[in-house]
Amino acid sequence: MAFLFNLYPQSLVSNSRLYLSLSFSLSESSMAAIPQPSQPSPTQISKIKYIKKVAESPGLTSVPASYAFTPSPSPSDQAVSEDPEDSIPVIDFSLLTSGTPDQRSQLIQQLGQACKDWGFFKVINHGVPESLMEAMIEGIRGFFNLTDEEKREFEGKNLLDPIRCGTSFNTSIDKVFYWRDYLKVVVHPEFHFPNKPAGLSELSLEYCKRTRGVARELLKAISESLGLEPFYIEKVMNLDKGLQMFNANFYPPCPQPELVMGLPPHSDHGLLSLVTHNGIGGFQLQHNGMWVNVNAIPNSFLVNIADQLEILRIFWSFEDLDGFLVNLEVP
């Protein structure tokens, strides 16, 4: 299982961290209702302050008790790897789309090995313009800079609403709040997005289309790394009807970063996640029982093999899939 952890390094005393994530999920009949507004439920977001507003409180020198984890947050008692060789695999996407047959074949093998050994890899030369990625970071920063009143227009009433923003993780059940604000949006098969700030929705539509193309090419290559036809995973997972989610997490400066947690250790739901951020550290993933710091490569994506694709990782252990491959088709 691939685990991620969002913590707070000392550098976040004066810096804000912003992560954008796109996740892709298989189609299920129950998912058809997700784009439809629903009635309030016990999971409705409570009207607590957004953490950005808390962090900007005049004279804030310590973490409010409702945000302090005791003992100090840690993914586990396991150490963080400092081995320079313990680095996340890097995949040159351009070799998948425009490399020679030999280059593409070699890269597909590397991709399969990265999926088997890590469940994570970085993607460079992916074709999404750097200017678009930077504009998305700034556009989402603009969203989180809206007033609390403006953001509450997009909180939604239920976990199944297509646009939701809020703070912490689930404020109706959290005993200690997480030091983050979030925006979660369904962008496929129907595109939704907040209409504030001006221009963000149009920008996001282009960004989501571009990253969806990257995800499709990666899924083709992952299929081929298993000895399957290129569109196998896309077909059996019914990707055209599956959900594409846009998630943004904002982590403002913190006076005592050693006491708070951005997000707990977790695995991603869905099929595949593409993550980018503004270059501020504090993101870790688990590998061989150790936590590895994720050092960003400019204009790259961190790709996570999420829960629905995780089941296929067992097949990278077999040279011959005959007798092992199950019928993964979705009704």
C-alpha cells in the first residue's frame, strides 16, 4: 500500500504550502448521483474558522489547543530516510509519446519497476505548459485568499456535492483539527468549478484536460508494463465515465509547526493521482518501512498509484500473468 503524509517542517514558520492533486476513479453506478446537490447530513461542514484566517490572526505566537497534537505529530516511530540513493523514480514522459521504439520500451520497463517497487514516481517533460501550472497555483492561491464569507458559497451541504471547500479533514468528527484548508471539485465526466476568483474556472478546465491526457498515456504504459494491450486498464476501469477529482490543499504559515499536522498518513482513493505544488517542502511518502521526503523537481508531477490501481501491483511480481489475471471489468 502506498502511503502519503503531510507534515510541517520548520521552514513553514514563514512560508505557505499549496498542493494541487488530480485523482481518477473507476466508474460505479452509485457515482452517477455525485454531481447532484444533496440534502444536509450529519457530515455537514461546521462553521469554524478557516485555518488561513486563524494563521493570520494578529499576534499569533502559539498554536490554538484545538490544532495541537500531543505528542507531537509523527507518521510513526519509523525513521525518515536520509539515504541519497533512496530517491523516487523519475519518468521522462516525452519518451512515451515521441521517443524511439527502443526508448519507449525501456521506459515502460522502468515505469513498471517504479510501480512495483514504489507505487510512486515523478513525471517530467509531460507537455503541460509550465505557465499553465504556475497560473493554476496562483489561481488557487487567489481562491484561498477569498474572504471566509465568499468561500462559504462553495462549502456544499454534503460530502457528495460536486464542489466543496472547507478546513481540517472532517470538522464534524475531528477531535484535533488539521492545519489545512481545502477545495475539492468533480471535474469529469461533468466539469464543475467555483466561479470566483474571475477566470479560475476557465483556467482549471484547460488544466484538467491537459492532465487527463497525461494520465491516459501513463495508464497505457502501465498496461503495457504488465504485458497487456495499451488500453486494457482504461477499458476495464471505464475511464470515460469515471470520476476525475481536483483537490487543492492550502497549508498557511504556522508559529509552532512541530505541533501540527497537515494531513495524517493516508493512501489515495481512486486509480491514479497527479500532484504538483509550489515548491515548499513537508510532503513524505512511505517506502520499505521508511518515510522519504519528496523533493520537488520544477514543472513535474508526483504520480501516486492509488487504491483502485494498487491491486494490479501484485501482477508486477509475475513474469507470466496467465492464471493470475482476474476479470476487472466494471458493470
